[in-house]
Amino acid sequence: MKKNGIAKSKVKIRAFHKDRLDGDMIHHLLLSAFYGVETAKLFGWSVEHRYRQMTKAQCMLKAGYSRMYYAVGGDGMPMGMLIITKTDRPKIKRMDAVYVFEPFRGSGVAGMLLEEARGGCDLHSYSAPSAVEWHVKNGFRNLGLNESEGTFEMFTGNYKPVYSFSYAMPIPTDYDRNAIQQLEETEQHMLLGRPAE
């Protein structure tokens, strides 16, 4: 089957096992691309907010509350990822992130990830305004604007998504504070067009 130029047989969808996250750099690359770059473009999040969201996602993945599905091409090149979180309702999963690298956007990779991650369940998500159309094309209903975040609530079911889920929260350390400061300085230098010191 071919989806907008990429043969489905050429794309492998895999899921990271929570105990094997530390030994694989692909999940770090995907988290960094989404939380480091994409959320800055979509929501204007500060360096500190992006860093804290990324470390929270890492904790959720390691605790087994969340799961990352990722797509790779036949050559092993990472194409994108999707993160879901288990809830107290077995038929509802929360979709926390979906990201596809620029060269593969519009080729059906995100839809393949969605299909694999969904696993017969309904998905609940909060979408950036620019991604609402993609959600609707992939079976989500727009439940309305979440004004405090500037996102739109999206759901694949035809009922009200009521659920709760467990959190794994990182405890900030001096290392985190130093990392945030260095990232802020690096980003500031990049915005000014100067190399970081």
C-alpha cells in the first residue's frame, strides 16, 4: 500500500520498551526535536518550559505510563514519533505528542503511527491550531478551544472523554538548572546569529 509517495512496506513502526530507553539515542533525538524545536514554533514555549516538558515525558516513558511509537525508513532513518499515555479507562488513551520530520510530512507517516498506537482504543489529544485539520482527517472530532493553552481539544470517540492518568514527575536538580541556563544562552546566541561561547 502506498500513502502519498511512501510505500507502507518501506516504513517500520516500532515501540520503545521502557527498560531499553537509555540504550537508544533515537528516542532522545525525537523528544529533542519535538520539545526542543516544534513546541517553540507552535506554542512559543520558553526554554525552561520545553526542558521541563521533555524531562517529564522521559520520566513518563521510563515509568511505563507513556509509550513512544516511532517510524523508521528502510534505511533506518527516523521519520517521526507518537507518544500515548495510558489512562484509568482501558478504551481511552491520551495522545501527548505526534511529530514527523520535515522531509516526511504529508506522506502518511503520522497516520501510520496513529494507526499502530491506537490499538482499537479512542484517543484524546490537544492540538495546535495548525494541526486541527490533520486530526479531523484522521478521525478526531474537534471538541473546542482550550483558551488557556491556545489548543483545541480533539477526541476520536463519540462520547465525553472523562478519565485520569498517573504522572511521573522529575525532581529538578542543579544539573537541570545549569542545563536550562546553557540552553537559554545557546538559543539567545542563535537568535542573534552569533555562535555560542
